[in-house]
Amino acid sequence: MIFYTNGHDIWVWDDAGGYPPRSVFGFFSKDTLQYRVCFQRREKLDLLADVRPDATIAGRLYQIESITRLAERFSQRH
């Protein structure tokens, strides 16, 4: 995890996790960093691969297809 700042805004970049940089309100504590690095990276599940659209909400074929493709792209970290 990489923190960087311009003196006003603080950003964190989880480069090993494959996530883009994002703005945060402060630096993480030592316990939080250890949790994120050790536990979350080791126990990470790909939950989007198992998502199936609810037919009562998005029952049309193009809606189901777009939700499925979107979940696939997020799982591939695009």
C-alpha cells in the first residue's frame, strides 16, 4: 500500500491488490494496514463471478447480458 500527498489531499494506492489510487481522509493505522495486507489479500474472493441478475428487476435479455458483462469486466480489474 502506497500513500502519497500534496500536503492537502491524501491518496492511497494498493498496487499489489491491483486497485487504482483513491482519496482517503487520513493515513491508516498500523493495525488497519496489517489487516488489509495480510487478511484481505489472502482471503479475497471473486464474488462478482457468482452474481446473477434478478429477473424481477432486470428481466430483459439486454439487461441481463449487460449486467453479466459488467461483472466480468470488474472481475478482470478493468
